[in-house]
Amino acid sequence: MTTIPADFPMQGFPPDSNQQVTLANWRSAPFSQWAFHHVREIVPSADILNAPGDPWVLESAPVNLGGLNIDCNSDGVMSLAGFQSYAALDAMIVLHRDKIVHEDYHHGMQQSSPHILMSVSKSLLGMVAAILRAQGKLNPEALVTDLIPELKNTAYNGATIQHLLNMQAAIDFDEDYLATAGAIVEYRKSTNWNPLEDGEKPSDLRSFFQTLTRKNGDHGGPFFYVSPNTDLLAWVIERATNSRYADVLSECLWQPMGAESSAYITVDRLGAPRAAGGVCTTLRDLTRVARLICNNGRRGDSQILPVDWVNTLINDADLSAWNAGNFTDMFPDQPVSYTDQWYTCHSNPADEANWLIAIGIHGQNIFIDPQNEFIMVKFASHEAPLTDTAAQHGLSAARAIRDYLVNHF
């Protein structure tokens, strides 16, 4: 375990009142540095079982990255240690040519600690949906209300499953992570992520969808990021398979992929999963997820992900929805598409590689350059939920490390 200071949250028996992590403060710094790898002690959860005795082995070939320089534009040039401090990293791992070349842990994290993925959870659902599609169990062109008729009187009427997967459902929902009132706060309460006010009646996630009755356009139009879309996809998957989402994720991905540890997902008071952000995994197991994509969906002789889906994810160049959407400042001057809950930064004059990226608030990321067999995965407890510069600096760090490894090894 990494060394932690005496004033770190939740130290002592019991901790001082100003160090205690609660449902009201668990996503705020400095409490998040402890909470993000102890989520199941705060929010109810459901296990995502692995297959004991069948781990996908990760080999190590450590490389010293101490002399690396990362150009973070307006924030200057940083060393790797400087970037890690800036990004408030809890853990980070780098794979090159299928071997771990760098791995470190901070803030009390260790190799066996499950850490919350935030919206990287969405990308796992995209993989599950692709597997179910290939199995003939999920039709992406079906209407959401074909499977969830309870939502015919909401803004989801007329939306397809693919609209949800690509964030092209025209749902009027303001995803303001700093809001203290409004729909996003009610959403968090419904998922068990925020405490209720005194005398407030408990809600639940599936009932919350009934409140989303306003559209902001036509389904199938611009990219518009709405986290409840992914939670609704989990409900769709449960209806399509007649199984809990946690069990489907285990059976489709976690067990065949060879995860070393069971993961878990937060659930509301009635057991509905927070598929949009509540999955918690170890760093190495999330690296196995990235490795699966980098290996064209294969683990050894087993084709787990459809190879045509992986190829589409890497090479899909339909930029129109993204260019008309509400996240264009995240990667300015970079051709980007969003498909099945994954971001693709396409090649440009400065970088010939296509990058597959998963993004979660407070600094959770997967960066994959399949062409150069490079993967960087990081967990963090950054104070700000999401900033454009944080996303850009993360990609800058991944590119700098990739370039160093490609040029020297």
C-alpha cells in the first residue's frame, strides 16, 4: 500500500468529524481520494463476478519514464511526475506491445483496489451491447419503447437503442456536474449517489426516467451527452436478456475476458444499476478491457468482441453528429466521432494514429492507440469533474509516452 499522510480522509478509529467521508461529500476533494476506491462502503452495489482461476496474464517489462517531457500547451511542459500531480492521479498503467512498462499507485490505492470508473462505465456497456448484438439478442434499430413501453409518454418515445448508444437521443437534460439543484441532482438522488433532504420521499432510477418528458430536437441529430441514456440502456439490456445487468456484464465480458478480480456496480434502492458511471474495477482489469480492444476483440483463441465492431470503432469517420454537438471544445481542431459509448480521435497531420478513448469525470481514462499497440489507463480524484484542458492534457500525456516508447523500444 502507498504511504498516506495523517490528515488523509478516514484515518483513525473513528476518524475526526472533518475527515469522515459521507454520501454528501464523497465526490468532493479531498474526500474523493479515499472514497473513489471505497465506493461500496458508501453506496449499495452489485457484484460483477469474474471467473476465478482463469486470469488473462499480464506480463511486465518495466521502462524508466522519469526523463519524459509532456507538452501541456498553456500549462507548460511537465515531467511524468508533474503530470501525475497535476491530474491528481490515484493510479496509472501503461502497456506497450502487450507488456506493462509502467504501473504506479497513490492515495492509498493498491493493485487489488477497485476504483470507480465514472463514465468509463459507459464504454463497458458499449462493449456488452456489441456482444449482445452479435448474438442476436439486441437490435440497435429497435425503438427503446419496444422494450420499455413504460416510457411511451416521455421524451424517449421514438428514440432507437442506437440513438442512446451514440448519444443522439434528443433529451432535454442539463448535465451540469456543479449544479446544486435541478434534474441532475434529482437524478443523483434517484441512484443513491446524493442524500435526500429532510422529509424527502425516496426515489429510484427507473421512476426518474418518467420525469424526462421534454425534447430538445429530433432523435438522431447532434451528439448530446446525457448520462441517463446509458442507465436506460442497462434497463433495455435487462429486458432483452431477462437478466440483471451486472450478471450480463459478467457473463459477456468480465469472465471470458479473464478479469483477475470481481468488479461491482452501484445500484439504487430497488437494485437498478448505475451503468452510466457506477462500475468499480481494479486498474489491471480495466487494462484488460483496453487490451481486448487492442487485440481486435480476441483473448488467445477466443473472439470475445465482434471484430467488425472493433474495426468500426477505430475507423468510423462520421464526424457530423460530433461536430454539431455539445462537446466540441473537449478536443479542438481534432476530428472526433462518438460510437457505442466510445470516443475516437481520428488521425490528423500531427498524429497519424486513431485513438480510442473512454472518459470519466474526475480524471478516469482509457487511451488506446491500436496501430502502435499502446494503452494508457488512469484513475484519478481530480477536484474538478470535467475540464477541456484535463481531457487534452491526458491525451497529450498518452501521446508523449507513446512516442517515447515507439522511438526507444
